[in-house]
Amino acid sequence: MLLLCLGLLHAPALFAQQQRVATGCEDNFIVGRRDGVVDYQANALLAKGTDMRQMAAQVKQAAERAGYRIDSEETASSGNLEITFLPNKASRDAWYAVTAVLAKTPGAPVVGLRSLGDGELKQQSAPQMRSFMCGFLADLPGVKSNTAQVAQQEAGTDRGAAPASKKKGREIRPKAELDVFAAKQALEPGDATIRGKACTTNSAHGQQFRDYLSNESVFLYPVTPYLDEVIRLYEKAGPGDTVVISPFIHEMRMAGRTNSEGEFQFARLKPGKYLVMAESDAAGAGTYVNYDGATETQDTITHHYSEHEFFREWHNILKDRVTISRPGQTVKISLTPPFRAQGVVGRLLNRGQQKGTGIMGLSCSEWQFK
């Protein structure tokens, strides 16, 4: 299995609302289950300008100190340096055989560990492998140094840096395993199709503004247990709560794009459950009449009104769950923003709603894909 380093560096804005992309090794640990064999993967970012030869020496020294032997060291076709180390025969039951991968990515260099899956050998559980891999990476001097630099930056070493804001709410983490193979198998080719139209609906001062999402990105995610839990946590999160997610979730998706009329399509899909998401910035301007009160004389009451201009901007997160129940099926959807009611009652109504429909919701129902 390829080491998915780039996911740490290029996580897009989707899932950003009330959520934070995880940077810690434990949060980014991923599992791949296939044909009775389990692969594990863990990664750590390095400081820019890290000497990769020195980093390779640190990896080999740490492996040897832990009682492992270096089996091979080679440069892969991708240009990544791969160092495989194996346990001694006496510790074969503690099968922590791994390949360390040192990669130069566009954002920053990365050091990662990839397990060597083998159905004939005893493998450790996911918690054991996470503890071993993340502990091994955390003890590397190059990783420690970068962790310290990040901590200093977050603390604000500038003499004029703003004080850290007091944290509000909780940090919530999904407990489900992030299984990359499960998602990739769900995205294998089939013969079903999802067709749709995406639009935004926003309101200000009693006026509605509706627009197609023209030439915008749309993403399809297979609903795995990990993603399902992330969605549930997001929908139950209170004000100030933060859902911490792995950036590798963005490696498990299909990207699409709308045309000038907001239409999009995902073809060659298998039966299953999917989440379709998009985001868009919108704006609206106009005028409204404000009631300024009344003046009363002996015989008459005069009401006063004034006209005002307004300009509003919105950032829309659009999402919808889609189920393909049989091969060859074509499912048609209308992708709209979530339901948004105002006030205390509105916050209760909004929770868990996928999209606005009916009298109280802001819907694009008249734009349903034909």
C-alpha cells in the first residue's frame, strides 16, 4: 500500500465547518483490511529543510536500538527513500515489521511507517500498532525538533503576538477505524449513476437569493463507519465544539464538477451509501424599508419609513446522503444547503437536518434535476 503522505498537506475546506484537520500521529493513523491481511500506516511531518540523509540515519539507529535488524534500504521509483527493518527471530510473535518511508512533498518532508502485511505471520491489533508506530516516530530527534517548533509557533514567540484565546467547547474525535481499503473498494467501478443539480438559497431582509453552482467542485465520499461517525459527531456538536478528523479522509473520495447550469454526475458506481458534498461562496445586495417609528399630533399619527441598502455574503456547505440500492440504477438529487432556521428554536431544528425543504426550509425543489 502506498504511503498517503500528501493527505496531511492538502486537506481542502470541506468538513472545515466546526471541524479541525488533525495533525497528530494518533489521529492520522490509518488501517487497511483486505483478504484477511491488515496494513497499518502512520506519518509525521518534518521541518522544512530537513536533511533526509540525517533523518534516514536516525531511523536506522532507532530501529537498531529497539532490537531490530535493517533488512533493506532503497530508493523507490517515486524518489522516496524506503528502509525496511524486521524483528529478530526471538520476537517474531511481536510482529512489528515495518518499512520507513522518507518523502519530500510540496509542503514539507514527511517520515512515515508502513506495516508489512503477511497472512502467515501474527499481526498486532490496531491499538498496539498505533502505539508502536507513533511512539517510534515521536522518539526520532528530527520529529521531536519539528514538534517543538510547531509548539513555539502555536504559543506565539513574536513579542507582539496576540494572546491565545480561551478554548470554548470540546474537542471530539471519532472512535471508528479509518479503513482506507474499505473506502477504495466502495469506489471500485460499477454501472450505477448519481446525477444532480447544485444550487444555493440564502435570504436577507425578506429577500431570497438563489444561484446555481456553476463550474464548482463536487465530491462524493463512500459512507464508511469512520465517515458515518464524523457526520454524526458534526451534527450533534454544540456551539464551540470541534470535531477532529484525519486529513486522510480526503484520500477516499471521487471528485466531480458542475457545468454552467449547476448540473453534475458521478458515473460507474457500485450499490452502496454515499455522501455528496460541495461548497460555494455567494453574495446578495438590495434595498429594504425600515420602520422608524411614528409621531403623533392632536389630530393625526404619522408613520416614518426609511430605505436602506444592504450587502450580504454567505459561505454555503451543501451535502446530501445518497443510497444506490441496485446495479444499473440512476439516482437523481438536488444538492442544496442545510436547513437554516434562526434563534434558539432554529438551532434545535437545524441539528441533524440534511437540507431545507417545505415551508420553513430554503429549498431548490423547483430546480430538481429533470
